[in-house]
Amino acid sequence: RLAMALRRPPTEGDRARTTRTIPRQNQRYTGKLMLLSPPLIMQTMYDAGDCVSSWDNEVVQKMVELGRAERCSGIYNCPDLQGPLAAQRLYACRGDRRTSRYFGLTPEKSTWFSGSGGDAVYSDYLTTIMKHRSLVRDGEELHTESFINTLSEHVNVGVLLHSPALSITTLLSITADLTSAKLEVSYDIQHLLALRDGSEGGWWDRSLLTRYIIFQAIVVIFVLILAVDNAKFVRALWRRRQALKRRGTITFREYLTGAVDQCIILGMLVLLGIMIPLKITNATTQERIIDEILGVEWGNPDVTYDQKKTTYLAALHDLDSAIYFNSSMDTFAMALLLGLVLRILMATAAHPRTALLVETVATGFNDIVHFMCVFVPAFYALAAVATWRYGGDDVNLATLTAAANAQYDAMLGPPGNLGLSGASGEFAAYGLLFWVVVFFFMINFIFAIIVDSYAKVVEKIEEQVTEQDIIRDVIGVLQYQWLQRVHRWPPVTKIIDCIDKLEPELKKIGFAQLKEFHIFRNQQAVSAWLNFYYGYLFLDPQDVPSGKPSVVDYDQVTERAASEGEYCRARLRDMEQRVMSRLALLEASIKS
């Protein structure tokens, strides 16, 4: 009965059964990314050739003869192990780069596949290679397990993803390097971010592109302000250089400051001029590339696989080019940010109390350079020894760069990957030499150089009698700027230029000298300028022995004072001298 039931024809015809639809429940996306296209596996290859030496070729040939004798005798026939190419079919050594068809695939040029270097690439669906044991192409049966073999150079798996919620297109690339005896696998995740103005939420949330343009416009305004300020600085520097032709030169730090400012300003203008249009056009570029990828008819049998692959690889190339250009601009911006950090550190030299870092480096720069001449050769010599001896066993010492990184990490956080516990005698000897030379000696040497330079800087600050704390000096600068506007004093650089033209033997500057400069508006401006600087104790005129500066250091007076009365008498004498100076100034004004 069962057999008769199975043989009974269906109650519906073929047309009715093929036109009837069945409801299907699709699973919704649970992640933030969507797979835009089938993942591809790509590789570059070599043609078969001779091995390294004739002896290696003989080894392969003997293996062919042994295999033929054991497996290809009697009723069994092995056509693959016949003929002059039998050895290459058993074990193929690398020859020239392959450009002919392979595995039924036509090679195509690719510039975005990092391992190809622009050479021919063989690409196929990842699911085709992973989920099928054999394929039939060009009338030949092909085993997918042999798609990657000894002739493969670089193998890459490319996955293209997109996040509609964040408007980010992601290109995931997993690359295996088969060129050396050791397999090296790396991955790279690249993103193309497009800023768009949305239609939902508040203005702040939906206006991403508009906010970006507004912020960058503010940055442009600040950069232009910096450019004007730098132009004034360069102009003042040039005037000083002309005035000091016979008496001195501009310091290297001033030249460096001006050069760094100009490079940062020019770089910021170039970056903003490129980044603002780039962020605006990224949305259009992203839309065009995704439309091209989604337009590939993967399930259309009328379109050949080579045509689908060509369209897909062209879109990937455009996406990779856009990502690379954006990444290059980000790298350029990173360099500018590091330059800004350097400039901020240089700006701390404006006051002696905040110039500790800059002055310490400047003081110990010569010693640091000589230290590096010893440290760098010793450090990399030890890294080279570790790579030569243990590179084949320890991945942390596989290359010179990896060994140097391992030593650097161990130096900052010992023992790192260079621990001596349980190590062999050879490795213990290397590790002991590294710890003694680099850690115990070199690190302490650089610490000693830094501490000694810092001590010298602090000593110079203590000897600097014109130095005050930074708060009082900032207040003094602001006060000078205000009085300069009220009394219309000339620029500071012009006053300095005039003072530099005076005779070196002149120890003091008074009303007569300033008036002869003919740079102040009137006598009241000269008097106001002198009154401002008479407020500083280190500029008070004193009767001191020849060759010594005219300075009163009240800290030293306090230390030498045996009692409070002596200190008060010193203050009274100073006030008397100050009154006499004012009378002399008044007398000079009346005579003029």
C-alpha cells in the first residue's frame, strides 16, 4: 500500500505547485553592521619552478618514485605522477609570478589588496571554497582544499560591512603572509565615515555636518589670528636682526619658535582647505560606492562571474581609495597636533618658573645626545642577538623590530617577555646582559643627566634677581599693556632696539637717555615709563662698587639681619634713596 501511495501522482499540477507561495519569517538584524556583499577570498600566486638547489629537486623526485612504486602499481594508475612535471605535481617550489588562469579563475589587477602590490589576484567566493569539497570548472574537477598551496604568496579575505545607524562603511581585511617559513596573519579594519544632516531629533543631534562646518570655521578664524600674530613676531624679529648686525645675533630658540609657528599655521590652513570639502563629499562618495556594490546581480545567471567580480572589485578599489585618502588626512592632522603639543611646551619657556621642562632639556641636550650615541647601538645590538638566536622559537623576538619592542616593554615594565625564571642558560646570559647594561646602567645614566640638568636650571632661577612669581609677572604685563595704551608708549621692540644701541659701558638709563631716543610722545610719557619700572626693586639705583649690578635683594638682607630693627633700617634707607631718585628725575624734567 505504501508503495502504491508513493507511486500515485500528486493532486496538484507542476504549474500550480510552482506558483504557490509559502510565507517565510526572516530574522531581523541584531547587530549594528550589515553584510553588504558575499565575502571574497583572494590570493596572489607563483608558477611552479625548481627548488632552491638541485639536491632538493632530487629529494622531491625520489619521493615521486617511492609514491609511484607504493601507490601506482598493479591495477592502479597515477597519471599525475607521470611525465617530466610529476615532481612539481607532488611538491611545487616557487618560480615566477603566475599570470595565467588558476582554479578556473582569470587573474585581475588589484591595488587595494595590500598583499598584491598591484599584481594579478585570483578571487573567489569564500563560501564556494569553504562549503564545497570539489568544483567542476573548464571541464576539470578541482578540489577546494588545494586552492591554497605551496605556491600561494598572500591570501586575503575581504568583508564589506555597513552601519545604517551610524552611516559608517567598514572594510575588514584578513591577510595571511605565506612568503616565509612562518605563517604571519594580520587584520586591518578601515572605516569611511559620512557626516549627514538628519531629519529627526533636535537641531544639535541631527545637524552633524552643519556642526562640523561651524566648528571648522571657528578654527579657521583662530588660525588667521595666529597668522597675524606670527607675522608681527617675524617682523619684530627681522627688525631686531637688522639692529643687532654689529652687536649680536638672534637666538636659535627664537628662530625655532617662528619656524614652528609658520609650519603649524600653513599646515592648518592646508588641512582645513582639504578636510572641509572632503567631509562634505564623503556622503556622496559613500552613496555611489554602496549603490555600485548593491547593484551587483549576484544571483543572476545571465551575468558571468567574471563580470560580477570586476564590478565588485572596482567598487572595493574606490572605497579603499576614499578610506586611504581620509586616513592620510587624519595622519597629517595627527602630525599637526603633535606639533601643537611641541609648541605648547615651547611656550612654557615664557617664564623662568614654568620653563623647567624646556630649560632642563636645553641644558642637558648635549649630554643626552652623547648618551643616545651609546644607548642606541647597545640596545639594537642586543635585539639583533635575540632575533638571531631565538627568533625562530619566540614570536616576540621573531624580527629585529619585534625584539626591540620586547626590550622596550621590558625596560618600562620589567620583566615583560624577558624574564629569567625558568630560562635556559643561553637566554639567561642574554637576559642578564640586557638587564645589567640597559636597565641598571643606561636608565640610571639618563636619570642622572636629567636630575643634574634640573638642578642647574633651579640654581639659575635662584640666581636670577629679576624673576618674580608668575602671577605678579602676568599682572605686570597686563599693567604695562594698559599704560602703553594710555600714554601711547612705543612698542617694546623699538625701545629694546634703542637701548641696544647705547654704549656697553653705560650701567644706568635715565630720563635724558630715553628722551634722546625720540620715540616717546612727550616728556610725560617718558616719566610714566620710568615710574612704572621704578616700581621693581631690582631696578632701584644704588651706590654699589663698579662692575656690580644695581640690585637690592631683600631676601639676602633678611637672612643677614640680626634683628627686626636692622631690616627696618634697610627698608628706610631704600625709601630715602627712592625719594632722592624721584627728586633727581623732577630736576631733570624742569631743566629740559
